[in-house]
Amino acid sequence: MTDFNRRNFIKAVGAAGVAGTSYKVYAEPKDKKECEKKGEEKKSPVLQRTLGKTGLKVPTLAPGIMYNAVNNQSVLLASAMKGATYWDTAHGYAGGNSELGIGKFFERKPELRKKIIIATKASGASDNAGRDNRLETSFKRMNTDYIDIYYGIHAMSRPEQLTDELKEWAQKAKEEKKIKFFGITTHRNIEECLHACAESGYIDAVMCSYNFKLMQQDKMNKAVEAANKAGIGLVAMKVMARNADIEKDDDKKVAMQFLEKGMTPAQAKIKAILSDDRFASACVGMKSVREFSENLKAVLRDEKLSFSDHQKLGEIAKANCDGYCAGCSEICSKASGNPYISDAMRALMYNDSYGEHEMAMETFHEIPLAYRQQFASADFSAAERACPNSIPITKLLSRAAEKLA
């Protein structure tokens, strides 16, 4: 068996983690000739779930195309062939080369467009005119005239961003058949945003950070439940919680428990998320076919994590949350007067954990200059004292300023 990195952790199902799941397991694909004889369509071996009130059937593993897909088409082809046909991109990813790469793929294989569920985001749009511009650009880049799921707010952080004007824009875009479904993404003040979406009445889908750390929090669980009851389709991102390392012997024993089952820590992380059937899919950034193939095994195999697995993971997640930025920016903002601390943390995570320096730079430079300048030398000890996860904020912000300024 491959010697997987035991220092990478796996996450647990939270208080609402279900004992059983309701997703459908498809059989292995039939022989093509046999399908043609019976007039049947080959079904994907990838597990699928319904995305909330949309009724859309989505694969439980969604490749995150955060990279330059113009020069790297391998994961697009592999995922299309293997049934992981829910692709997540954004107007701003890789300077537009994520969407351009998808367009290049459809130029070569136009027959696959209707089989692929495309989700993209209005990166940086602050009004409806900006959304119009980005949507039209996405059409041109991706060689398509419609988007399956359009996240009209990329990185929502405040409930008041859900305006009447936004609702009107979403309704019009649907009526004009430019988009099928409308939603938002959020990784800052997630709970407040989820409750606001649940109350809005017009948000179809939400992509939010959700991992073995966040799923232990009661406040997060209640927000997820509110969104789920409102029929909102939920997609998990930041699933790997990559800046969380295993340091203690107990943690290593748990990781070994999964390795002995023939499961990588990454596969266990995905399975833990999907044990919560309120989430339809786990979006994971994958640049190589090898990485995609390993993650794909998590949704091809019907093996589930045991109650004991979940219990142990939950205990360890709660005991070892120090150092993880949960995006609860209202706490550090109030203590420091700087509302962009979590954005800087996210940028640093893109750089250090994802190896995405360009994306990290773009994220960091979206922060207004006056606030960015504080990161290099200001004292954030008050924010550190307020932080529930004891993050060394001053040190990390200084590093972000050094690497990304």
C-alpha cells in the first residue's frame, strides 16, 4: 500500500452527521453495445445527489478548475469520461484562463456541453452591470450560451448584499435562459450568509466552506440546517482544510486507521463531508489526473465511515482547532478595526497550501490598499486575544504582506 502522508488530517461529521444517506449509487457502466441494443443511456458510476430545490442531479465530486486550464486539459477530459461532470470555475480564476480552458475543451468536444454542469462566479462584481459584463464574458470564454449554476456573488460576507436589485437580476437572467439556477459563494461570516440566503426565497444554491473543523460548530450546523430546510442546494468547498496538520500521536493513530482501510486521508475527508447528505457535492481543486483519480475513489466506493470513525474524528477536530481560520471575520474585525483579516488569511492559504501564487496575489490585492498596508507592521494582538482558534494573526498577516504585497 502507498505510504500516504500521515500528517494530513481527515475531517468528521458534525452533530447533524446522518446515520444513513439517501444518495443513489449507480452501477458500473454497461458495455456500450449492450446499451445501444437496449436503447439505454450509460449511467455514471459516480454517486449523484439532488441539488436542493433545483432538482438538478449532480455528481458528489466536483472538480474545482482554479488553474490555467488552457494549458492543462487533462482533468477536464478525465472527469468528463468518468462521470464527475460538475465543473466549478469563476470569472477571475487564473486570470480568466480557467474559463478559457473550458471553452477550448468544448471547442474540441461540443457534444459534451449538455452533459457537463457548469458553475461559474461573478468575480469582483459589485452591481448588476458588473454581473452582466462578467456573464457575457463567461459565455464567450466557455463557448456556451447558458450557465447551469451562476454564483452572482463570489465570496459573499454580509447579509445586506442580498438586495432587491440582485433578486431582479437573477429572475431576469433565468427568464432569458442565460442561467438555469442562481446562487452565492461564501467563506467569510458563513453562518450569517447561510441564514440570509435561507430567508431570501430566491437563492437556489450556495457553495460554502465546510470541513472537519467547521462541521463541529453548533452555529454552523444550525445555519446549514436552515439553508437545507429552505431547499437550497449546498456544495462544500475548502473540504481539505489544508492548513491543518496532524502533530499528536492520537491524530496519527486515527490517520492510520484510514490508511489500514486502504483509504487516503483526502478520500476520508471527502467521505466525511458526504456523510452529511445535506450537501450534494464536494468541490475539490485538482490539477492532475493522478490527484483526480485518487479523489474519485472516495465517491466510487460505497464504503462508509463508521460511527466510531466519526466520533473519533469529531473529538480530535474539536481538540485541535488551534491555528485554523474559520472565516468568522466579524470577531477579528471588531477587535482590530480591520475587516479584511480573514481575506488575507485566505490569500496566504492559497499561496502556501494550494501553491496558487497568482490567485493568492489576486485575492490579496482585492483588499483596499489602506487595510493591506496595516498588515506589514500593525499590532493585531487584540484580534489574537479575541480569536476562538488562537491564530497568530500578527505573524501570519506580516507573512502575507511580505509574500503577496
